[in-house]
Amino acid sequence: MDESTDALLSVLAPRLELLRALAEHQHVTRAAESLGVPQPTVTRWVAELGRKLGAPLVTRQGRGIRLTRAGQLLAEAATEALAALEGGCRRAAEEVDPERGLVALGFLHVFGRSLVPDLVRRFRAEHPGIRFSLAQGAHEVVLGKLLSGELDLVLSAAPPSGWPDRLHRAPIQDQPVVAVLPERHRLAGRPEIGIAELAEDEFVQLEPGFGLRLITDELCAAAGFTPKIAFEGQEIETLRGLVSAGLGVALLPPADRLPPPGVVELELTPRLVRTVELVWPAGQRLPPAVRAFRDFALLAQE
């Protein structure tokens, strides 16, 4: 958060921050230190909130404290309220100075090699004051953070099952998916192959939750088989290394340059393409900096 947002929150949310800090630290002194206020002030606030509620918020537990059930419910509500309040303060501050905003962008690991760095570099050439918070992860992970409000925008590949109704999305680019085989594979000399021809092979795959894993599983199912999985991982380049070592085959986007030694890439027939999309929450107004990056990203790919 920037200074303007912090200043607004210091006025609007001290009691909410207190509840969140108590839930996190389970200790009055450490909660006071995290808030930058004296311990007697925290103790007084806790007692005051308990009196108004009609029940204590904390009980002693060793040298620390434990939130009561009522205190835990208030802390959970405070955390949710703070998330909404932080977003509102941020939007208000950015309305005053939209060129000093923050964009929280999530994306699949594979997009961190070239797509995201290129977009951010070109955008910041025009908007040098706008900062970025970047988060990589599986499709389900970054989508969950988008829906919870932790992220503003997500770059992901459209899953076979489609997007939730609560999201807007727009295509950024089409990305081919190819068969990645060891160079000594029986089919390595072919110009293209059908997915059914790999039914007896062992696969190296991304872990469940990644969009490409969903695509692979559904494509194999449509071809009449369930892939035999030898290894699972979280990084596409790691999977290429496993293929190079002869430990299986994979369906992956093409390498940025040449495939690594020991690997061949063959087109699939019919050709397989996944659509990379920019996704944001429906039904809410995006902060100016986020809108600026969204519009830039969409225009940059036309």
C-alpha cells in the first residue's frame, strides 16, 4: 500500500487492525508492536470491545492469549472488512493520483518467462509511477486469489470447463500446445502425431490445478485413454528436462527458442491451441491504475 492508503486506514481501521493482529499473534504485546501502539492501549481497546459486546474477546493461555469464539468471529469479520476497506482506500487514493497506483497481477508460471516481463516493461515505460505486485501459481491458485480480492487481474489459459460467471475475461493470445518427446522416441521422426498414439506412453505432467493439466487430461479422455503419469511437477521447464532424460512424454507450449538437447516437439493433429486470457472480477469498478494496465494489455496484443 502507498502512503495515502496507509493514512486513510490509520484513521478508519484501528480497531479492525487490532482484531486481525490479535488473531495473527495470539499475544497482546506482539499485537501492540505490530500496530505500533502502546500495550496498555491495546489492552484498553480489547476490554472496551468486550464490554460493548457483552462477552470477553480473549482468554489467557500461558504467556499469551487465545481468542474466544466470539473474539474469533469478530476477527474473521474484521479481516473481511479490512480487505474491502483497504481496496476502497486504495481506489480513493488512486483517484487523486492514478499514476502512483498498484497493480496486483497473478499469472501462470509459464507466462513469467516472457509474456509478463514484456507487458510490464512496455507499460511502465508509459506509466513509470505505477507499481506491480506479482504472484505466480497454478490456475486454481491465482483464480482463487482473484476471487478473494487478493489480486486485481490474472493472466491464465482458459480451462476446458470455462470461467466462473463472476469474472470478465478477454483473449490476449493463442498459444499452441505440442507433443514433447525424447529424441529417441519411436515417433520422434514424424512431422505430427495424434494424441491417441501416445496412449501407451508414460507422461510427465503439471500437478492437478494447472490449466494445462486439465487440458491434457480432457484431451486424452477424448482420445479414449487415461494418461499413465510417471512424474508431476509445477514448472514446465522441469518437465522438459524430464522428457530430455527419457522419463516420459508431455503436452506443453513450444519452447521460447529451440527445444533443449534430447527433446523434439511435434505438432498435434488436430492442432491444439489454448487461449491466454486476461481475467478480472465482474461487477466492480477497477482502480485507475488497474484499468490502465488492463486496457494497455488488451491493446498491446491486437
